[in-house]
Amino acid sequence: MTTDNDIDATAGEYVLGTLDPAERAVVAARRLREPALDAAIRDWELRLAPLDAETREIAPPVGLWTRIERRLDTPTDDRAAPVEIGQLKRQVQRWRRAAFAASAIAAALVLAIGVREQVYRAQPTNFVGVFQHGDVQPVFYLTIDLKTRELTLRPVSAERQPGKTYQLWIASNEIGPAPQSLGLVNDDLAPTRKSLTEFDPALLQRATFGVSLEPEGGSPTGRPTSPALHAKLLPATN
Amino acid sequence: MPTTPDQLNDLIRRVAAADRVAFSGLYSATSAKLYGIVLRIVKRRDLADEVLQETYIRIWNNARSFDPTRAAAITWMATIARNRAVDEVRKVRPVALDDVGGVDEIEDPAMLISEQMELTADYVRLQSCLDALEPQRRDIVKLAYLEGRSREELGQLFGHPAATIKTWLHRSLKQLRTCLTT
């Protein structure tokens, strides 16, 4: 069960800046749809803000204002943010090459890219959903590109369970009363990709996704046999 | 130079209406403060330049969402700058542990504050609550906030595993919150 303490510690660490990159990206995504977390973050920002008084003022380089004005004059640079996204993608590749990041960290940057794209674009095509234990521990998150209808499910803190496998589900009134299996999650916990072209994009936006822990080979009944973690897609803009 | 809180509020209100002259005034009045905050976290001038640009673009784009009843203008702006700076420093690279500087980076705040800031009641209150923490834990909180130090870096500096730092941070935050709300 989530407690206020959990939310408060997460929010406090987010403001202090001590969350690792994966955690930070997940919190940044969660605050868009969790008012309690967002409020806790804002409270910590206000509590700690007086410390800014301890930082010496330093005049920025003279040309910086001109660069800002130039960016205002070419708003597409910032609205569509292709440069930033390109940078992040290169970053992800570099981190992968350096074999430094756990896959979750690199994946979190991809999540950050998704969120940025949503924020900047009027008609986003990328959506994210976070599967959590309670409200605190992110277990998986998924991204969907509605244009290609490709879904990617990435583990954050999910662990392999001997003799078990995770299974992904979709539920929606349009589909029927029972959730429909989208297949098994990769056992090595690498990102799992699914093509969802049989579903209408509007349905995908409204659907609930679930991940359940099943016997090896998947649910024998065609229905989830354990309590599933649920996620809804994060709307494009907040 | 417009520096009173009311003047800053007024400038942001005009920036929200896409007033470039007001934006220029806002930049003149606040950029040194924000640049100081950002540079202290990202440490590199080239990164700080980029972060400061993005900070002001965000201020320009989000000025309408500023709520003067909720936070002082400078606090709102500093939060945007810090947030962006931490994003930058967390994404840049894995921590090179031999890269971590000494613990002597916390400057004497008294001097700075008398230099440039009035000693606000909020500051005094926060400082007294920080002083109620064990000295090492107080330094950890301040190094995280002011210098953008990660748990791993703090663990290296203080000779503890990152997991211990996390536990300490959580306890310190809890203690701070209690202290500040009573």
C-alpha cells in the first residue's frame, strides 16, 4: 500500500535530484497523472527553495541573451524539439555502447523522449503507461506509437520468477468483458515488442493494459490467473 | 533594475502576453541568479549555457502558468532552472568516481547571504531545521540540492554505500518536513 511517506520521500528525492535517471524519468511521467505526487513535489520545491540564497550570482556570457532571442524567433526548434530528442536518442545509444546503463536506465531515457514528444507536439503519437505496485514501485512501463501501433513493454524493477512468466493483456469495453492476451513478456526481461495493428488507435488510447504473473507458457485458462498490474496510457498533454 | 518581487511578478505577467521587452527585463534581473544555480549543479560552462537557454525558453512558454499566490517569481524560475540542470547532470554520463571533488564545496552561506540576499524568515527557518540534522546528514542534503550530487557521489564522498545514503536522505527529509511543519 502506498503511504504518504512513500510519496513524500520520492517527491523529496526528486526535488533534491538524487533519484537515478530511470527513477527520475518515471517520477517525471507519473507526476503528470498523479496529483498527490505532483503536489508533494511542489511542496518540497517550496520547502527547499530558500537554500537558493546560498548560491552566488554569476553573470552568464554576454551572447546568451541573443541566442535565447534567436530561439524565440524560430519557435519550431523548441516546440517540435527535434534537436533535443535527437540528442537524447544519441545519448541512449552512447549509454548502451558504454554498457553502463542497466536496460531500465536507457529505457527511461526513451520514456523521457516519449514524454517530451507528447509535451511538445500538438498531436502526439506516443503514449506511455506505468505499471506499478501500489503507487510507488514502477514495475514495467509501456510505450505505444499510435502511428505504427507498435507497443514496447520495458521492465523497470520487474524480476524473473522461476517457473513463471509475465503475460500482457488488454481490456476494453469494445473488446468484450474479458481481457484479451497480447502474449508473453520476454523471459530475459529485454524489451518486449508487439504489433497491435488489429486494434483501432482510439481504442488503444482508452484501453486498460495489464501484466499478470502466469505459469511458464502463459495462462492455461486464457484469462489472467493472478492479480494483474494495470496501466492506462498517459494522455498526450497535461 | 527591477528586482522587487512585485516587479518580477509584473514582468512575468507581461511575458505571458508575449511582451519581449518585459522578457528582456526579466532576463536582466534574474539571469545571474539562475546561471549561478545551474552552473553550480552542471559544473561546465557549455552545459550551463545550454541549460540556461532552455530555462528561459520554458519561462517564456510557461509564463501563463505562473501563480504568484503560490510561489515567489524567483522561486518559480529557480525551480525550472534547477530541474533542468538536474536532468542534464543525471543524463550526461555515469559517475566517474575519481572525478568527485572534496567536501569543502559548501561555501560559507553567511557571507554570501549578507552579500546579495536579505536574510528571509524562510531561510532562517529552513537553516535551523537543517542544523537539527546530524552534521553529516545536513551536508548530504545540501550537497544534493546545491551541487546536484547523486547518491553514488555522496556515498563516495562520505564513505558509505549509495543505499545507505538513500536511507539517510529519506530520514533527513522526514525529519525536515516535521521540523518545517511544526
